[in-house]
Amino acid sequence: MILMGINEGFNASVVVLKDGEIIFALQEERLNKIKEYSGFPEQALKFTLGYLSLKPSDIDAVCLSNLKSPTRTRDELIIGADVRADAPLNPSLLTRIQRKLKQPGKPQEPLRKAPEVYLQEAGFGGVEIKRYHHHLLHAASAYYGVRKNAQEPHLVLTLDGGGDGDCAHIYTARGNDFTHIATSKSGNSIGNIYSAMTHFMGMKPHEHEYKLMGLAAYAKPEYCAQVMEKLRGYLGLDPQNQLVFKHKTREKTSFLYNRLPKDFKRIRFDNLAGGTQFFTEELVCKWVKAAVAVTGIKNVVVAGGVFMNVKANKIISEDPDIAFFDVMPSCGDETLPFGAVWYEYALREPKAAQNIRLKTFCLGPHAGFDLEQAKQKYEGKELKFEKLAAPEDQIAQMMHEGKVVARCSGPMEFGARALGNRSLMADPSRQEIIPFINKIVKKRDFWMPFAPAVLLEDAAQYINIPKSMPPRISPFMMHSFDTTEKRTDFIAGVHAYDLTARAQTIDKEGSPGFWAVLKKFKSLSGKGVSLNTSFNLHGLPIVMGAMDAIHVLLNSGLEYLVVEDTLITKI
């Protein structure tokens, strides 16, 4: 059985499941180079079929990610325009949005055709098309992807800016059964508030929220109290039902953009970031605790864009009332197709679906798929290509010598975070490596930390692990942790002010190539940890294959690139 999932909205993507296993996943941004592209994933669909040698007739069903597909532009989604999901494009609305966002240039095109029409044109005319509610699919992605097991009951929570008219759902789940117990309607979202504050602070909403999270740690709580108190007047839990969010302002949370300049005039930037982050932690954790208290279920899994906030996830994971906690990786709308194909498979094969679990997020094309093309274009002209007998050992050796190495090997990671296969790597004990990497390639904001990748067997030496963590501790970089006194081993991957780390743990089964690099690096340095940051130029998506990787090499100060077993350097 082959099922295809498609997210036809924000951060468009394609996922393929075969006999219960996800075998391929790809975002449209990796091909069209528009980060978090909103629309139908035409190029990703075409590439997926070609790469897997599939015909549309091989697909048993296509599962879309919403009951009603968005026809709004990315800018409309960002500003929170309160129009029906199936409403036609309104040019005057777009003009007002562009003026409010102060973002020059042409907005991204909305879906001007229904997804069914795109599919018909791609040859899927006779293939069954299924649709489910946006938040049910968020829930299915978390439950099937990262649940403890299929036998115990789980509490499943979803929270985002909005989808199919809602911004949050709560379910209980066991086996293949979902029971929906609470809904928060769109316009009552903490995600809207966080995005509005991101815009107010001069950054891109729905993309740069993580910058506020990184900045927040520098703010003193007492200076953030004024911001938090004002935000408590915007949104809270319904006094009549603590499982539901309820806005307190006259406007819905999707229409707060004009309010912020009046309410937060002349408040320092760090206190704005801190107040927004601390309020988010406070409210989300209160909501989660209420759900645990009402249901009595202590196994908790979550999805939806708000849970990209690793600091809020940290607070939840440390709650003594929670026995098990995990987050669907890259849990924004890009992973809705994961939930779609898993949910559909469970309906068709309920017994086999008991074994569903996300094993790896490296689900894209192998790095070398276009290596020969790259050699023909560049070898002997601009670049030197050298075959390596032991590429992982060579990478570790270069790291030990203080070099920054770009690794583009194995299948590409899906989602927002590089997990070792499309990563820049370096010795994390060298603090001076941070400004060096920023200068030569990343151009990252000075207050933002990089992240460490830690051998799973060494994780407890470096981070404080809450009891609620699963045995594979944060393999997809969805949690942050307090660090131990051994943080000097990876100080370049630690937040400079609060000493937390957004750690990823590495094991041989989940990341064999990256694990081999870390094992060799440990044998050389005594440290079972590496600096890991995404391999991309500022403003562009993570690289896909050799041609993308070489583009970054030639347009940056990087010196060393390894694609599979080939070392590539400038002549």
C-alpha cells in the first residue's frame, strides 16, 4: 500500500508512506528556494515521483492536510486575516497587508486552483483523495510519531496560529482511537500573539519567532512583568473551561497588530521578547496541566507550530505530574502530511498501525543524487574533488584541528532543523568558532546560540534530563535542557546567558553516519559532542544535494565540504 500526504498550505510538503513506513518526505522550499513556501508543492510532487520511480497510478490515496485548503497568501496567513479559507483573493486586502507588514515586493501567490486541480494536471485523475481536519492531523502526527506505545492512553494536544477554523485541540488516544475533548477556535491563539510581537519588533512573523525566544533569556524577569501583565489581558484560559483558550480583548488574537504599538511603546526590546516568551511558557504550561488534571492521563504528546518553542517544551517536560512527554519534530504545518498518511493507514490497516513510530527524520534524497552533475560543472575549474576512504574519520580529524566542515551526506533531513546530514560541524569547545561561523556563512543574530549534537550514551554527562523524556532523548532537536558542569566541552553550543542547550542526541541506529563522526571525534578529543548548525546561506533553505552545497561553498568563506565520500575544496 502506498499513500501520499500533501500539505497544500504554509510550508508546503509531500510525504510518501509504503506499507506503514514513511519512505520519503520533501518540502517545496528545498526546490524553489523560498523558505517556508506557502502554496501547492508542485516541484516537490514532481521530484518525489521521479526520485522514487512512481507513477500516479501506483498511489492508493492522496491525503490532503485540511478540510478546506487555504487560498490565502502567506502574508494573509501571517497577518491573521479573518477570511474564510475558501474565500477568493481580495487585492485590496493584500495591499493593506503589505502596508502593515512593511515588506516590499510581490507577495507569494495563493492557491488559485484547488489542490484537486493541481493533482488532476499531474496525472492523479483516478486516485482517491482524502481530507481530514487540520488539527486532527497535527494530533495524529504527534501520537503516531512519538507516542510511548500503542497500549497506554495518551493525552494529545495541538496548538498553532489556526487551521480549519481552530487553533487548539485536545484529544485522548489509545490504540487507533482518538477522542476529541476540547477545541479553541481561531482568534484565541498564543501563536498569533507571538507572531504579532515578532512583527512589532521588526522581524518576520511566522519565521523569526525563534529569535525572540533566544533573546528572551537575556531579559530580567522583573523587567518583563509589565509586558506579561499586559499580555495576560489579551488571552487566557476560559474560566468556564480550562481546556479552552479565550481572548480578552475586543479584537481576536489575529487582529492585534494595531494594538501593540500603543500598548508597548518605549518598552525595551529585550523586555518585550522576555515578556512574550515568559507569558507563553506560563499560559501553555497552565493549559497542559489543566488537561492532565482533567483527564488523569500523564503520557503527553504535542504538535502544532507553537510547540516549536523549545523553552516552553522544557518547562512542560519538567512538570512532575507528567510521566512521558515528547514533541513531533518540526511540528508546524509541514508535518501535517505525516499525520495524514499515518491516520489513513490506521483506518485501512488497524492492526499493523499499532507498530507505527517515527524512526528517522532523514527522509529526503541522498546527497549524492546530483554529485556527478556537480563534478562535470566544477571539477578542475573552480573546485577540487577528492575521494575519501573514510569520510567520517576525515571530518572528525578536521574538526579536531579546529576546522569548520560542511557535511552533506546521506538522506536529507525533513523540517526546520539540520540533524547532521546537512550540517556545519565544528569542535564545540572552541567558543571563538561562533563569530567565525557567523562571519563566513551564517550571518546569525549575535545573541542566538548554536546547538550541540551529543552521543546518546554520553548525554547525561552534558545535559540534565527530565524523567519524562523517552529513551531516545531529543533525537530531532525539539527540546532544550539545562547543561551540567561539563558544558565547557561544548560551550559554543550553549546559550551564553542561561546556559541551556537545544541538544540533539545521536545513536547509531537513527543517524549512523553522524554517529560515526562523533565516535571518531570522541576518540580524538575525549568529547562525545559536536557543534551542529544548519548548512545554508542566510535567508535560504537548508541545502538539498551537491549542487546546492557547492553553491554555499562558493558563496561563503567555507573551505571544506564533504558530500558523501568526496571532499570538495576551492582551487
